[in-house]
Amino acid sequence: MRIIADLQIHSKYSRACSQDLVPGNIGLWADKKGIGIVGTGDFTHPKWLEELKAALVETKPGLYQLKDPPASQAGERAGRSARVYFMLTCEVSSIYKQGDKVRRIHNMIWAPDFDAAGRLIAGLEKRGCNLKSDGRPIIGVHCDELVKICLEADPRIVVIPAHAWTPHFGLFGSLSGFDSIEEAFGDQAKHIFAIETGLSSDPKMNWQISKLDNISLVSNSDAHSLRKLGREANVFEIDEDKLSYDEIIRIIKNKDPKEFLYTIEFFPEEGKYHLDGHADCKFSCLPAKTKKLQGICPICGKKLLVGVLNRVEGLGDREYGYTPKRALPFKNVIPLEEIIAGTFGTGVGKKVLQTYEQMVKAKPEFEILLDLPKEEIAGISDPVIAESVIRVRDGRVHIEAGYDGIFGRISIYTDQERKKLYKKAEQQGLF
């Protein structure tokens, strides 16, 4: 059974996150997307933990489903129709001094059950961590110490560096990160078996670094709103009878392509830290030009923010395009709403949202994006949208890369291409 898993999201208790991120809504939207397992996010926050305990019931070992929940804040009702499994996950922000600079590292923590989560929370609070301030709390705990605290709480708890290449808060980030897992985690590095690639990198970029060959590369949405669920995800093949927290961890660790089928990825250029650049001056460039400029913005003279592409190349010991023997496949996608908006040549407005709801009422979003034949997509939308989905599947897109906090732009058509396709469809009587 194919299961799509998005194991890193946030709740309404995290800074700059939607208030609609409550259990019932998350369940509804996960089903709408076709997500089989979703992270709870933020389980270290006391109020969110209370809501999770009230809303969820364990139905598989270490996995939970919604009870009969009340109507959601968005006015919808999940009821028993929400089939998604929840896994206890959170993210913490470790800020501390090590070596010659301040480190700011985000790590995901996954727990096998509420009891283990409770012991972890007690362990963090014992070390003076304020977990009430935010769903993604800031703690002064070093990465190696964090692993020790987690394993003391329960040996099945895992720590995975989040969005590992993000300049500001990534394990390998250009501003406050490290050059290796060992440098960050010390003698606890042996417990780090995976990293999250983040929106601005994909597995092919990470394959340039031989030290990551035995590390599993996972992808998750880091969603701050319901509509962002599943923008990146992991795809597993798991027997229904074996489905459990432990089985998910085993599959990620083993990297068997018969079980860990592939990851679902942004086009990395769409991430907001892909290239080097300076947002205030609207200037971006490739690593080679940054080197020629000696890291200085040619417009204002300030430092350029070194992006993910540059950082990967700096740590890499292989040419781009090298594929390790145990590399797992990946697929680049664009969320369906963005595909519809790109087809219409508009923003995500009323018409786009109506079309999206019409389509996902017929089939889950991931089935449309990954599996459905062109003719069937046209049957639940129109022929040009169907063409758009197929173009994204094939990677036939126009790319303008992001930099210094500005998301990149992925266009399916030029204006001229779009007009030509609609005119052709009208002439063929397809509208």
C-alpha cells in the first residue's frame, strides 16, 4: 500500500502560523491532499499537547487518528471521514555558542507515543527550556545534548535535522551552521540517520556530498497553513498490517527503494534561499559570480546572503549529476492550486479555489499530480489544466530561482503559450 507521509508541520501555536491549524482541519486537508500520515507538529507546547490528546486515539502502534471531532474552525466537519494517521512530531530551535560563532539549528523530534513525549518534555523543562513560549520553542541546548535528552526519555525517539541547508537555521546553513553532522552532534552523530533536505535543495544536490551517502534524505512541508500541507513529502510502501511508528522509522533508516519509494520535492529553485543574493537590491547570482564579487552586492556594497546552491557546492566533493548507488528517487511537483493559477495566468483567487475544490472532490490532490492520466484530469477540470499537470510531471517548466528570503517562480507557460493552448482547445470544441 502506497502511503504519502508529511512528517513536519506546525500548529496554531507556532509563530506566523494559521489559526486554522487544529486537529480536525489538519485531518480534513490531509485527506483532501491524499496524505496517509501527517506529523502533529509542536507536541512540546502544553496547550497543543492537550488538544492532541483530546482529539486523537491510537489506532496503530505509535500512530493516531481523529476521534469524532467537533466542527472545525473553518466550518467544516472531519467526522469519521478523516482517515489520515497522525504521528507525534515537533521542531525545536537550538541557539547556542560553539566554536567561533553562534549556532542556530532547527531539529525535528519524532516520538512513539504520548508517554514518551511527556518524558521528553519533562527532560527539556528540567534543563530550563521554556516550552510555553512558542510551538517551535527556542532552547539553549546543544545538538548533541538534545539527542541525549531524547534518548533518555525513550530510545525510540529520533532527532532529524530540519531543512538542513537553510542559511539561518539549517544544520549546514551558511550563516550559523556546521560543516558536518559530526561537528554538530559530536559523539551523538551515530544516532543521526536522516536529514531533511528543505525547500531550496533536492536529493540530486545532496548527492554531491559523499558523507551523506548513508544518510536518508527526507522531505516534508514544514507547513504554516493548511494549504501548504504536502508541498514536500515522503512516499512509502507499507503493508496495512505492519503500519506503525517503528515501521516508518525502520523504512527511513534502511533506504530500501522497494519500501522507501521516493520523496516529493519542490523544484529547489522555487525555495527562497536557493541562489546567493540581496533582496533589498533585487540582486541574485550563481555561486561563481558570488566568488568574483567576493561576496559583496554590486549595487549597495553589503554582503550577499550565501544560498543553498553555493553552500552545497562548497561542501560537496562530487560533480552535480553524480548518483550514489543507494540513492532513492524523487519527483518534483508544484501544488495543484499553483498549477491551476499558472494555467489561468492569475493569482490564487476565487476561480482557482473553486476549480481546486471541484478537482479534489473527485480525486485526492496527489493522485491528480502523480498518477491520473491526462484524459481523466481533463474530465474533472479542463484540457489545458490537464496539459499543465503533465508538463509539471515531465519537468517542462520555466524557472526563476529564489534568493535571500524571496521565493522563486516556477511558470508552466509563457503568456503566448497559454493563449495558444486555450485558442486551440476552443477550436477543438473542448470548452
